[in-house]
Amino acid sequence: MRKYGQHFLVNKGIIDKITDAVIDNMEGSLVEIGPGKGAITTALLERGVNNFTLIEIDPEMASYLKSNLPEYAELEIKNNDFLKEDLSFLPEGPVTFVSNLPYIDAAEILLKVLSVPSLHSAVFMFQREQAQRLIAKPESKHYGPLSVLFQASASARSICRVSPGSFNPPPKVDSEVLLITPVGQIEFKSDKHKADFTALVKSVFAYRRKTVLNALCEVFKKDKELLGRALQKAGVKISARAEELSPRKYADLALALDGIIF
């Protein structure tokens, strides 16, 4: 069981808060990622939520769930890594996700969930520092590439903080549960605009100690004066650094750089 580094949630008060958040915000089908021993699953069943999908990476845990969860619940239990799971099984219509996310893959799982066109909401538990990154504002301590990419496409509201003692075994850090909805700051003009935006954010933050202008010169090897004019067109100061730009400014800059580096 410890091969996958699980920290099983055992605090009933926290389980109830997660269950309440799911039920209050659920629409359409439901998918639980990494249910472990089924603490949240069982709470949902007790509240009358049936016929949903569980995706569990650990074969031992998947077997445990199949043996211990009631047949009347009509649960589909998939033994697979969510990051490798083909989500074409999702029915038409809105979908809600819930998970006590594994810390190591939380960002990748989140970005995959945000790519689901029919996403209605997600109730996810993160390491608290990562939760703070998701909702951080420009120029703040936790603001980074994940903040920009997340806020471009979604928003989050804190449900509760979770202490290490809420788990068995306890992790070394605090956690936080967020309610995520796919309402972001940017309406991209095209798939290309979104792809350029993503590439720009990752490139600039890779050289966050430099100005945005110098980072672009370093990555794309283009004329500095030409890039400087693009920054001015987007309303970005020549002296600006990566952490100073809002998601909207990154989107404007991606458009201004179209035909120059994209």
C-alpha cells in the first residue's frame, strides 16, 4: 500500500466538508481520482450519491474497493493511473471531479482535469503551499507559472485547511481543499493563442530572475528591439519581470508576439 505514498484521510469532519462541497456543486457525472480505502467514496454513498467512477492507481487498493464497496452503488472502479487514463469514457454532459490528490502529481492531474471540455467543478485537496500558488496574485510570494496557467482557465475557493493529523500516516505538511470551477480570466481567441500563451508563460518563468524582455531574448534568440516593441504593444513595461504580469498581460503579450516568435 505504501508503494504509492498514500496518506489516507481519516478525519470525519474534513471528509464531511469535502462531501458537502461535492454535493452542493455537483452536476452530471462524478469521477473520484485516487479513492484509496474509500473514505470519501463511502461518505458520498451514505449521502445518496451512486453510480460514479473511481480511478485508483494502486492494484491492491482497487481490489480492496471492489471487495468492500456495496454492489448496489453501481460504481465503476478503474485500476489505472489517471494521467494515463483515456477520458473518452466520460458521458456527454457536465462532469464533476473529487480527489485527495497525490502531492507529487497534483499539478499534472489538475491541468488534465482542466482540459476536460465538459468540466463543471472539482473538489481537490492539495498540499497547502501548492493551493496557495493556484490562487496567488502577481508579485506575491507564491505567484508562478502554475498560478498563471491555472487562473487563465479557472478559479478556486478554499473549502478548508487540513492538518497533518487528519491523515494516517500523517504527512509533514498542511493541506487545503479547494473548490475549482472552469471560469478563468481569459477567453482565448483560438487554440493557437492558448498554446502560444502556455509556451510564453513557461519560457519567461524559466528565467524569472531576468526581465521578461531578456528572458525572451535568451529563449527565442530574436532581435531585442523587435521584442521590446512587442512588449510595448501589449502594455508591458520593458523592465517587467515574470512575476509582475497578470494572466491577462501574458495573453496580450502572446498576441503581440504572434509572427515574431510564434
